[in-house]
Amino acid sequence: MSGIAYAYLWVVCQAIVRLCFRFRVRGLELVPKQGGLLIAANHASYLDIPLVGCGLRRRAWYLGRQDLFGPNWVKAVCRWLGWIPIRLGRLDREGFGKAISLIKQGQVVVIYPEGTRTPDGALRTGKPGIGVIVEETRCPVVPAYIKGAFDALPMGRTWVRFRPIDVRFGAPVDFTKDLDRMTGKEFYKHVSRIVMERIAELGQVPPPADRSAGQAAGSLSAE
């Protein structure tokens, strides 16, 4: 039933974003049509989750901070539809475990490596927790850049502005060989750095200025 509801909402959201934001998708042919997959996108707006979902042709699950939604019944519905809540301030083994399990089952999980929305539109340093998922699943990572979401609904703004938005997917990144020569924190930081660089390339924007900051394992959630 949740799959049917997800498909219905996908159609509704497609109509809304195309009408309001002249929504376009680029690079969809690069996203594998089957198999476990992690999609890593920049995080600039509350609009990011539905925008990435509308850009895909596969059902996806989305990692997001546990206080992202309000009443418990709303949270329950969102979890049913594909939200994976993540506790803040530490590596959430329950949330990460859910994501890892889904990928091993051949599903798609979307993550926002920066961990929180950018306050100024610039890319922030990715958190190394993305590497934990890659290490456990050995799945490919598809970078994605959401262009225009910050202009439409930046941090601190209540009302949405109708601006053109597009989602750009890049070629999958395979970290399997890196696992043969790296372990632990070194590998986690490596994955985070490479993924954020690929996201920057897609958006034709500078990569995070300080690659060493914010590297403590912690929330991968969407704020």
C-alpha cells in the first residue's frame, strides 16, 4: 500500500513542481535502474526531498533529522512513505541500519551529506557518515545537484518563491577498490570528500572551502 501511495504522491508532486518551478531533470540515464543505490545530494532547502524524489523513476527512501516533521501522526505517515528519521548529535545506528538494510535489499536511499541546509547557498563540508553506509553495502553512490532550491526557499524564509529548479544526476561512483586500501575514518572522510567534489562539479560551483571541518561522525539528516 505504501508503494501505491508513494506513486500517487509522485504524480501529484510532478505536476506541482513542473507548473510552479519549470522543473527539469538532467542525467537521469546515469541512475542505475536496478540494484541497491545511494544518492547523495546537496542540501539547500526544505524542498530538497520532494525535488530529488520527483527527479527519480525509482522509489526511494530518505534520511532526515528526527524533528523534521511535527505531530507524531505526521511522522508516522512520513515513515510509512519512506522517511528514515535520524537522531542528531551522534551516529544513529538504528537509522543507518535501516538505510543499509534497504540498500542491501536492492533499494534506493537518498542522503544529504552536508547534514543540514546551507545558510548561504554554498556547499558545506560533507559528514563522513556517508562512508559508513558505503563501507557496509559497497553500493555505488550517485551524486546529485539541486539547482534553484535555495533561491526558491532558503533557510529562514517562510514563503516559497517560484524560481526555475532542476536536478542534475552524475555518474555513479564506485568506492570498492578504495575499500581495499582504506579503512575506518580515513575511508569515511575519503568518500565524503569525493562525493562533495562530484556534487560541486555537477553544479559548476566551488567545492566546500574547508574540507577538514565538520568531519565528526554525526547526523546525516535533513534540516
